Amino acid sequence: MNKKHLIVGTDKRKLRTLLDHIIAGSGWPVAGIRGVPVSDVPHGAHTGYLLRDLGSGEEALVASMDFPAPPIVEKFGVETTAIDRVLGVCRSQPLESRLVIIDEIGPIELSSDQFYTWVVEVLEGPSPVVAIVDRPYLPTYARFGRVHEVRDDADLEVVQDAILIAVQP
């Protein structure tokens, strides 16, 4: 059974909640990275993004409306050195016998060449993987695993159950 799972959908908040449920129910220790939206007010517009290593908790602000320099993704300046720093922490930890989470494969993260290389290494490796993929990048990564489309709330439980069954240790 395929242990590489790519999730696509339009509501990022629901996709991240789905990922939380998969992590909690998988029975695996986890490794990998999570994107964390930053807002100045609760439930307000995002002003930036943190990237967090799941093994160590190490995190860095990787995109912000206040970052002036290129690259620019949407309204955010991106600090590729911050992405690379968190990724370096993640890469220093063993992935064997762990569920690898990639949240997300999107334009901010892919501003880093090291991130692209790491994603391919993980998807080609032996560990089970669950990744949120921004739709424009799906053609590049779909060959690595099973694609799960989340169109509405009814899909959430179906996708969660399918992935949890497939990644059981």
C-alpha cells in the first residue's frame, strides 16, 4: 500500500486541521515541517508565516509583509536563509520509523532550492509521508504518491480515514 500521500484543497485551515488529526491518529512519531500563519490579530489577515521543525520545535519567520527583499510571493517577502536554517535542523534528525509531514509544498517554501531537494528526497525515501501541496505544484509531485482532493467537509473524514489506514505502522 502506498505510504506517500499528497493532499490538495482550497481551504488551508481545514487542510491543516486534517493534518492535525492524521498526526494524532497515526500511531507514529512525526518529523518534518509545518507552516504556521502569523496574524497581528486573532482570525485576522495573515501578515507572515513561520516554518516549524516538528522534531525539535525550532521555528523561524520565513515570510512577512515587512520583509523588503526578493523573492516576493504574493504580498510577502521571503527569507530563504530562514527556510534553509529550519530545514537544516529537520535534515539533521533521523526520518526512519517516523511519519514525515510536509506542510506545505507551496511557493514560499519552494523559494528555497534546498527545500525542493529535501521534498524529493523524502518522497523517494522509505518513510511514510503526508504532504499538503499547493495545486499549481501537484503535476510536479503527483508521481510520488496518492493524491487526495479535499473539495468540501464531506471529503475530510474520507481522506483522513484513507490516510490513517495506509500509514499504519
